[in-house]
Amino acid sequence: MMAFVLVLAGCGGNNNGGGNTGGSGEGGGNEKAELTFMFRGGPEEQKAYKDTVAQYEKDHPNVKVKVITTAPDQYATKLKAAITGNSLPDVFFFDTGDLRAYVNGGVLLDITQYVEGMENVDISKLWQKGVDLYRYDGNQVGQGAIYGLPKDLGPFSLGYNKTMFEEAGIPLPDKDKPYTWEEFIKVNQQLTIDKNGDGKPDQYGTGFNVNWSLQAFVWSNGADWLDETGTKVTIDDPKFAEALQYFADMQNVYKITPSIEDAQTLDTYQRWMKGELAFFPVGPWDLATYESLPFDYDLIPYPAGSTGETATWLGSLGVGVSSKTKNPQAAAELVAYLTASEQGQQALVDAKIQIPNLVEMAEAWAANESTKPANKQEFLQIVNEYGRPLPGYRTYNAEWYQLFFTDIQPVLDGKVTAAEYVKAEQPKMQKLLDKAIEQEQKSKK
């Protein structure tokens, strides 16, 4: 989900093949509009989208869709190659952080006239903050023309192993009141257990990936990667260093997270799946996979730092249309079907890979406690109340933000203190951020 942002000029589209050989396809003749649709996802997501596209083709017999799928970690590279090779599919997923570069570079089509004029789709029924992620007026994201619709909103929640708590006789977490940092350490220590007496824990408290979980601790402690203007890197804030040190200390001081050596034999995701971790992040895209967990689980807020308030991020992917598609109407209709139609959304939600984009559907879905996890309301609270975009999405490219995680390992290993790290890293990140700001200014000329 990390943004790979490109500085583009006059590229994009689908001039050579790629499925656009069907003529206009929109002129009322017998020819089909042929579209290509490129997206990323795990096995469950890929199957869900292929099935939903197949249903779309049944409902739209004059449209043929060629599906191109990739694993998540390969998608950015393949999308970049398609853009630079002038072979971009008609419809494709893109990161929110790429919106400005793709619009300024002529990659994305303005689909406002299409999606606002459709009879069977009402985008006012979608999460407004989701739609606003893909509006851009040339200066500011959140207003102006629509260059995509949200594939989803992805609230990154915290899960816990309910069965483990019950077997240990420990009171279940409060779904409405987050643990303090001190309380969180204490309960994790209670649940980190050497069951077979070999001197090594067989069960741990946590297993957080720093790339996707550190944000919750930094934000809840009143710190951030950027200032309000988005022009200054602020990781040298003492509150930031405190949060980063707390994160590292979970492994190195409190021993509630598997060591580097232990993680090499069995990573934390695998431990969670086997029922050997008490806490692990849960995104809506995990729900299908977690159906088969050998234990009961539920959702709670992340532990709160000095602000007393929980925090986490709210991700999204956009579904956009190539500016050079030969079938803009059909392409925009496919986007709307996948993101904003009741039929398309119901199919994807039934596949347990996301929360609904349609607000009323989402509220009904979350209220159904008979499906796991019971506290799906936590997802909606993140969407409505406290979810934030990842810091890299706030800027023209995310190289400055990616550098932070590229260099972070010595802190996690306990070889460098958080305070030392942020002091040394801030000027390097600021240099890259300044470069990104300069690139954005040039792209508008």
C-alpha cells in the first residue's frame, strides 16, 4: 500500500493493444467495447474481483473485460512499466498518494461527467471522505474534478485473540476504552508464556510490523511525521522518539514480541494464524482469510499514548480510467459498478474482502454481530472518527517517508536509540521532501 509516486509528463493511455481493439464500442452498433482492468490483491481479493467482473459482463453484454491481476508487492512496478511503456490498461487501481502526479502527468481521465450522470449510481451514497480522496482541482486534493472512485476505505484495526484471554482467565479488553501503554504492556506480559518449559515463549503478546503499526503509537502520543503544512518533517519531536522507543522496547525490553531469531522460524502473521499471538492488526481485506482461524477474535482500539486517544490509519485505493482509453463511457461504468453500485458492492462484501463503500450498506453490515468479527463497528469508527491517511499520501511523492522505514532496523534491533535515530534521519528525510515539493511545482508548469 505504500505509494510509488512517479513524476510523469505526457505519458499514460493505451495506444497499442492491451484490449482496446474493439472500435468505439459505444456507438450503439453490435461491436463490443473491449476493456482491460488491472488490479492487485491476494488470492481471495483476486477471485472476488474476477467473479464481480464476470457478473458485470453478464449485465453488460456489449462490454468485454480482460482482467490483469498481480500480487500486491508486484503491482507498483508493473503499473509504472505500463505507464512508461504507454500501455496503461483502461481501468486500474492506483494509490491515493499518486493522484496529483497522475493528473498532472496526463495519466488519469476526468470521469466527473460520467459518474455524476449515471442513472443507477448515486455517488452521494458513498463515504464522502472516500470520494474526496480522488477529487483534485489542480492545487488541492479533496475538491474539484473526480479522477477515480474508492475501491474501498481500509480501516487498519487491532484484533485480539478472544479465546486466549478466556483460557488465561484475563478480563477481555474494553471495545470502547483503549488500554494505556502501561496497561498494554502488562496484559501482553501476562499472555507471553513458555508452555513447554524449554525456556522460550511459545505464545507472545504482540507481533507488529513497524511499517503499518508504528503510526498508531506515534499519533496517539501527539506526534507525526509532518507538520500541518506538509512541508516540514517532524520526526525529531521528543514525543515521536518516545513512541518509537516504546515500539522497539516491546521486543527488546519487555520481550512480548518474538525476537529477530524467533521471527525467522515463524513470522508473526503465521503465529497469529496459529493462535500464538494475543494481538495483531486486522484489515477488512483479512476477513475472508480469518474465517478459518482456530480461535475466536474481535476488534478493539489501539492502545493510547499521552493524548489518551486511540489512533490508526485509514487507507484506500482508487479505481481510475486511463486518459487515453478508447471507451471512456464503458470504462467509467465499470469503475462505478465496482465501487458504487449496490450489486457490485454486495458481491465484494459477501466475499469478505472489504467494508461497503455505500454508507447505509456499511452500517447494516457492521450491525450484524453474527458474522465475525462481532465488533465490526470498530471499522466504521475508524472511518468516521479517527482514521488518518498514511503520511506519505499527504505529499507529492513518498520517497521521504519510505526512507524512514528503510533505515529503521537498528532501532528495532536495540542497537540505536530512537532519539539518536530521529535526530540523524530528519535532515535526510527533509531533503527528499523538499525535492518532492519542487517536483510538484514543476509538474504544474
